[in-house]
Amino acid sequence: MRTPSPRMVQEEESAPNDTQLSEERKLFVGNLSWNTTDESLGEAFSRYGTVVDSRVIFDRFTGKSRGFGFIEYEAPDSASEALVGMNGVEVDGRAIRVDRATRRARRQRFQENLY
């Protein structure tokens, strides 16, 4: 088996993968009004570039908004501009908080106590 050269290893580590690119284009939006919809959220952020996905998160039991959502842009530069330009801006009567979206650690399901 051939050992990869240091140059090959460096190129592999520096090349962004699809997950990294997706995270660079995705923003967390907090402090949303309960009246904010996927469409109105996307519309508010569309001035900074092409929005490929806008999603308000709803409680599965009550059907009410949980007060946060996510925006994904076509280009990472658009997300960076929106991060600066939209943080603290009023949307549907509330000053929103915008930050980079981060991948959430997987929750472990209930495990039995093994004595």
C-alpha cells in the first residue's frame, strides 16, 4: 500500500466538502415572531442573494412556531453579508438574531441502566 505524500494529505484537508459548503451558506435565525412563515422569512433575507431554503421550525405537538428558523443561500458570500446586515433587524415586529448555523450533536435515545 502506498503512503500518501504530504502534499496530497494537505490538499485533501484544505478542500471543502459538501457539508462544509452547506454550513457556510446556512444561517440560524432566532427571536422570530410566531407570525413569521417560511415564505416571509425567505423574503426578508432575499435582498442579500438567492435563498435556496427558508424554514421556520414548529413544535410537532402544538403546531406553534418555536421562534427560530434557518436560511440557506446559494453562495457563502450572500450568507456572510446577510449575517452582518440582518442581525438585529426587525422582522414581523421582532428584532431577530442571526448567527451561523452549526451542526447539532446527535441526541442519544433512552438507554436502559445495565447493572
